[in-house]
Amino acid sequence: MNSRLCIALVALVALFLSACGSSPQSLILGKWEVESAVKMTAEFNPDGTAKLTIFGQTVQGTYRLDAGNELEWTVNGITTKSKINVTATELALTDDANRTIKYRRK
């Protein structure tokens, strides 16, 4: 009986740990730097605010990430949508024209 209980407990712990993986919403948080010659950073905060800095000029905005991994952000009154692919170290935003901007965690 003890061995069955141990097996069930191990299976339950494994199931719990697999459910605790990082979500895109938590992975996107922080500061990102674009992977090109253009000096650009994006910073996503837990409260839904964002900062975009291009050539030393910073603008404030808001963002929302839906369940389908689509990022909708509004900066200076302009709203754009992009599909995201995010890991702990890389962020890729792809727009409707299939153009991708790749960032790395700063």
C-alpha cells in the first residue's frame, strides 16, 4: 500500500510542476533590446504599461497579451498587433505583413 501511495504522490508532484511553467504573460515582463543595428528597447511592466525607446527617445504606452499569444500595444495613440514568441531570453514580434522584430533580454 505504501508503494502505491508513493507512486501516486510522485505522479501528483510531477503533474503540479509541469503545470507551473512560465506563461508568455510572465516571460514578456522586463526590458528587451532589439537584435539589429537600430538602437531600440522595449520594456513591459506587470501593470500593463510599456516603454519604447528608439534612438534615445522614450514613449510611454500600454500593452495587452491575449490567450492566443497576440500582443496588442498602444504607443502615442497608435495601436498595433503582433504575434509573439517569447522565451526567457528571446522575444520575437511578427506583424500582419509577416515582418519579425527580434529582441533579447537586456
